[in-house]
Amino acid sequence: MAPTPRRHATSLETISVTVPEAAVEAYENAIGSVCTTVGIFEANPEGTQWRVEGVKDTGHREDELTLALMLAELTSGISAPLERAATEAEGWLARTYEAFPEQKVGKRFVVRGTHLPDAPEATRIVLTLDAGVAFGSGEHGSTRGCLRALERIAHRHPRRILDLGCGTGILAMAAAALLHQKVLAVDIEPWSVRVSAQNARRNRLNRALTCRLGNGWQTPAIRKNAPYDLVFANILARPLCLMAKNLAQALAPGGTVILAGLLQTQIRMVLAAHRRQGLVLEQVLTEGDWATLILRRPGGSCPA
């Protein structure tokens, strides 16, 4: 039976900017401050330009949006004109549902939207997300790469786990469900922390996930729980490079890190930054143009 689209009381609009990779994070934060859904898409085949877009009620929170865009321009040094497009409220969620079918990832996971009927899965872990806020839901190459990488290292039984830049919480939930361990999920965006907590409750994993607002490695909760046996960092290439030293210091001897959010053309740059900190590459996984790196800190081993 097809889902009935939810009715929306006001008209919707899609707002977007097109920026180089270095400015994506700043503009994602700006648009995310006023939109409940934010997506990042390649704007050209070379991967040098990205479109950051969000959906919001038409005319709402305009002052906040103006200030957020000004801040993004100041912090990134990039001026990007804002584009607007009317979005049909009645059909928007239905189109979102259509674009979010069930997704089987690797050998162990299946990702489903809340609009799909429940179906028993004997061999896969089911992760259920609200399709209305399902960016980062498993359809993206970097997310899929991280889930596949998690399968590859699960035999190490890591106990102290961090999902840095958790987004919707999908990686934290996958680790908690597969490894039966508690996971710290941290994001700089209040919306992401809220959605991660909601998804954890939806999947009955709220006792396993601790969702916290924080800014990278200076977050008190992150510092308190270090060192880590496993870290997910599905962010972007340049922030990954900048955080390499802090990551290496917070990783336990024998600990594993799964890095994603980078294009295959950026592997060498990201790898060089982490090799300088003594981390060793174990494997590279690819999904389309995207790459996922599995690295390990030498010495010791994760507890069995």
C-alpha cells in the first residue's frame, strides 16, 4: 500500500548554494540552522563544486538565514548567491519516499524508511530512519563505505567507540547493533544530535547511544571517554586532514579508524596526513567516486 503524503500547512521552498569543497561545511551549517533537511550533492563531475540545499517553510526565519549566510561567507571566504525554488508541499514527501527505497548494504545491514512496511530479516540488521530527514541514510557512497568497513573490522570487538560527525546516527547505530557496545555519537549541529537520538529510540538503541553536541576533539565528552578502539569520521577531506593529529592521540594502541567523506582523488592527501601521525593503512573501499579508508594505530590490540 502506498504511503499517504503528510499534509503541510504552509508552502515549502528549496534554498541552495553552490560552493567549492572548502566552503561546504560552513554553508551546510548555515542552511542547516533554518532547514530540517539538508543535502550535499556534487555540482560537477570533477567534484570541485558542491550544491548544498535545504527545504524550509517559505518566508520563515529569513533574518536567521541572512545572518547564518553572512557568517558562512566570513568563515569560508567564499561568497555564494542563494538560490530559491518553490517546492510543492503536497508532493514533496511522497517524492522523498520514492527516492528512499530499501537499501541493502554489505552482508549485514539493511536500511529502511519509516514509510516502508516492517519485514522480518533473518540475516541482516535493520536500521529504520524517517525518510523525511533521511540524508545520510545509507544511499550515499561514503555512508555505505563506512558500513562495509565496519563489517570488515567487527571481529576485533572494539569496546570504546566514537562516531564523530554522526549526522543521522546511522553509523553509531550500526556499530551498537552489530558489536553490542555503547557508542558516543557527537555532532556540531544541534539538529543532527536531535535526529540521532530520535533514530536511536526508533531502533531501540537509545540505551546504547549517547548523543552529544560538540565541536570536534575539544568536546568534553570525547576527551573524557578517550582513548578509543574504533572511531568513525565521515566528514570531508580537508577537515579530516586538519584533525589527524588529534585523532591519532585519541586512538588506543591497536585501535581502528574508519575515514570517509572523501573522493578517490583525495585519498593521497588524507592518507598522507594520517601517516604522518603514525597510522597505518589497512584497506581502501570504494563506492562510485567515494572512498573509505580503514587505518590502525600500531601496538596493542582491541580487547577480545
